Amino acid sequence: MRRIALLGATGSIGRQAIEVVGRTPELELVALASGSTGLAALAAEHGVEHVQVGGEVTGLLDASEPDIVLNAIVGFAGVGATLWALERGVTLALANKESLVAAGDLALEARARGGGLLLPVDSEHSALLQCLEGREPASVDSLVLTASGGPFRGRSRAELAEVTVEDALAHPTWSMGPKITVDSATLANKGLELIEAHFLFDVPYEQIEIVVHPTSVVHALVRFRDGAALAHLGYPDMTVPISYALTHPERAATEVPRLDLAAGLTLEFEAPDLDTFPLPALARRAGEAGGTYPAVYNAANEVAVAAFLEGRLPFLGIAEVVEEALERADGAAAGDLTELVEADAEARRLAEQAMTVRA
């Protein structure tokens, strides 16, 4: 029996994870956490003793002693749980990409000390992991992350000037929470995933490519030095990467529909429009600069997206705020979590300043 601590239990990933656990006899929920939503009914339904709403969750993890931490907390708030699991060698099923982006070097150092498994739950990185398993690193030429293009694919900057929150949340292929849905609309999520892939797979940024694939059937590809490419295909459903991370190295049965090849598939790819959607390019620049620049990118984006969702910032202002924060931050490397938290706080202050000037 694998004991699961589910962090972010009431979000999109959390709800699907509960369904996966319920259908998989060898999995047991032992801890639940949410940011603000009550968990009493959910804990009673699943017989979970260790429950927490809000606050730092490391005490909850200490008390529940999980075998696997599924970290689906949104944003930088998930860093503590990520480092807790990696430091102790507890298997980390990571749906909180922001914590690896912000704490990349610190997270890798903690994993080296703890020696545990880090299994990505993002569909793209789960796909890359599955394509890479058993392969010699020297045989890999490059990684390809696919993007749906979001609801605004094909639009010009002028056409994006007046888009609403409701427009941005109308994702064409995936059902996700509001923050990641807006990140998909701006393509900021591809920037975050670019940095995450660099840290997960130890591949240089110049060997990681982003392509737009509107149907979201191909989740990622790996190109090899002999000219071959392996792709991971499936309908857009987060059940698969969640189940894969929780049951790894096995593949538990799921109820996800099987890909119907005979019905016809559209495998269309195109380059992202980085003039209209500059956030992936800003992420690449931040990643290549190193230090805490990835943390600044993440923090400024979190602040800007929250302001957009609250009606305080126009859609195009999100990238502008991130760019200004990156230009003004010093980006010095963080030697420990305290310094990382300070860099995150400073980046948020810079982002708020940028919005004040805009107003």
C-alpha cells in the first residue's frame, strides 16, 4: 500500500487524483491539504486523519509520514513541500511546476541528498519522462514541448488588447484551474515548462524546443541523435500523468478513452508567435541567465496573473510586468530557502511597482 499526501486537494489536479486513488487498490490517502477550501467532508468520506487548510504544510507531512507527496499546490507556495519531499527521499509527484522553476538548483541539491524519486505530473514532462526512460542521455538530441496555443492562437497583439478574463479562461482543449488557464493563454506556462524541463532532465536550454500543437494529442517529443523522434500521444486528460506518477513504474488501468487512430487525427504543428506572446522567450532568457531570474519570472507572472483575474491589469500587461521585473531584478543566486524567499518577495514588489506605474 502506498500512502499518499495530496496537497491542493480541491483543485483540478487534486480532484482527479482522488478519483485515481479511489480506483487503485494499492493507493491510500493519508493527508489532505488545501489553500482555503474546507476539507472536513472530503476527509470523512475518504477516512483521512491528517488535514490542513492554509499555511505551510511541512508539519502535516511530518505527521502523516507519506510514501508519496502529490504536490498540486498552486505557485511558489508549493516550494516548502517540494523541498521537504526531496530532502527526505520521499517520492515527489510534482504538479507544482512553479516550485521547481523557482527553486531549481536548491531542489536538485535536495534531491541529491535525499535520493528519492521526482516524478513530474505535468502532461508534457510526464510524456518526456516516459519517452526518455531507459535511454542513454548521450543519445538525446533535443526535447520538444507542445503547446495548444490557448484560446488566442492566431490573434494579433491588437486583437488581444481588449480580451476579458472570461475569454482567457475559455481553453480549447484542457480543463484546468484559473491561474494555469491564463498561463496557457499567455503561453507563460510554456516558459515555466521550459525551465522545469531543463532542471528535470539536465538538458541545455538550446536543446529544448516549444511548438504549437492545437489538438493537444501529442504531449511531447524526444529527438535522438540518429534522427529518430519518439512522441507520447493521448487525449488531453490529466488522469494519465497523475496515475503514472502515483503507480510508477507500473501502469495502473484508467478509464481514459483509448486513442482512436482510425477516426482520424490532426497532427498539426507550428512555431509559437513570440512577438504576440513573448513570455516563453522571457522565460528562456531568465533560465539562461540563471541565479534567481527563473524565480523572478515566476513571481512576477503570479502577481500579474492575479491582477488580471481581479480586473486590475489588461491581458497584454501580464508580459510587460514580467519583463520589467526581470529587467530590474539583480537575479543573484540563492544559497538557501531564506534567500530564495527574499528574492521571491522582491520580485513581487517589483511587479507591483510596475503595475502602479502602468496605472
